[in-house]
Amino acid sequence: MVNFFIERQKHTARYYSETLSDDIKLEMVLIPEGEFMMGAPETELELRNSERPQHKVNVPTFFMGRYPITQEQWQAIMGNNPSEFKGDKRPVENISWEDAQEFCARLTQHTNRKYRLPTEAEWEYACRAGTKTPFHFGETITTELANYDGKYVYGAGVEGEYRGETTEVGEFPPNAFGLYDMHGNVWEWCEDNWHENYEDAPNDGSAWLSGDNSIKVVHGGSWISGPGSCRSAFRDDLTRVDRDDTFGFRVVCVAPKTT
């Protein structure tokens, strides 16, 4: 069942709430259509070839989970909890791409609304939330803003805390779209197949599904990552069956009707 409502929140976010069980909800935030430059500029620190060439992408409107899928949300739909670091409000981890696909299929069946993983373009567009800097916070990042390995620094940043585990979702400031934990905490699976760079990448926000479908894309970094791996443009490749206590995900769906 769906409880749909639109409400003005911090950063003027609009969202709806999906009921997973009597006391467990899934909040989905409206991500408005827009255009952005995907990938990293040549001047960005720790730039990798896989983040080039930077290219313009037009992304249609969609809804994205306010947080990575939590353990209580996973439990409500899947009936188990594979996570290493237990906690209802922590992100579920030890999740493969195929596990995430199964969750999306069951969530779709449960709600009668189509849920899926974000495309690479949707993920980066949502993470940036209108920014062009390495992080949606700005040119650098601190462990007061995200959960990553604070023993390492990025740019003019300073050393911080290394927590050595996940943290509850929503503990750090959101971006301008009202999304939390886009940098650090857990890597997030995307729909796309891995490509070595962005040559011939789609420019309409769709998933890039040509090539080897056994290798998939993750974004966002994790609790064990250095700050450079948490950049908005950073992307990495994993097999679709890889599981680790750093791998999680969040879901998207098309904009639901309000009438």
C-alpha cells in the first residue's frame, strides 16, 4: 500500500512515503529533470580515466530513496538480514547486484509500483544536486560530513575519524535534493554495465547496458574508502555477484501520479 503526499521540507524536497510494514516506511524524494556535466573535469584531484570524457546528460524526472536501503527495510521485504554491522537504521550491506535486483523485484510486487536501481547518470546527477565540485559539500570533505576513512585527506581537507563500520543513515547533512549518505557509508550499485570510460555513453540518463553484463558499476564510496573514492564522479567496477560489508544500494522509481 502507498501513502502519497507532498510536503515542503528542508531544501524544498518533495517526496512520497511507501509503506513496507505497519511501522516501516520507504521515503522517496523527487529528483527534478535537468541537465548536467557527467564525469570529472581535467582539473579534479585524483581524476581517473574512467571518469572521462566529461559529457552533457539530460536526466528526466524520477524519485530516489532518501537514504540507502536500511536493514529494517530489507528485512520487511526479504525476511532476512545479511549485514555485518547490525542495526535497523544502518544501511543493509553484504548485498550483491543480483541481491539488489531481487529486492527491487519483490518491492515492485509488494507495492505494485516499478522500482529499480538507479542508472549511473541518475546517481551522479542526484548526488551532485546542481553542484560541479568533487563533493556536493564543495571542494573537499570531512568526517563531520560523511562516513569514510578519515586517516586520509582530499585537497585542502584535514584528517578526521575512521569509524571502521557503517553508521545509521541520515546522521550527516543532506544535499540540496534532500538525499543523505551519497558520499561514503556504503557503495551503491547502479543498473549499468561497466565501461572503461565514457566514450559513446548515452546522454539521456538511461542505463548503459551494452557490453559485458557480468561487470556492474558502483558509486559513492564507503566507510572504509579514502575520500577520493567518495567523489561524485568516482566510479568502480564489480562483478554482479560480489558481496561485501561495504556494498549497499538505494532504489529509484518513475514519478508517481498525484491524482
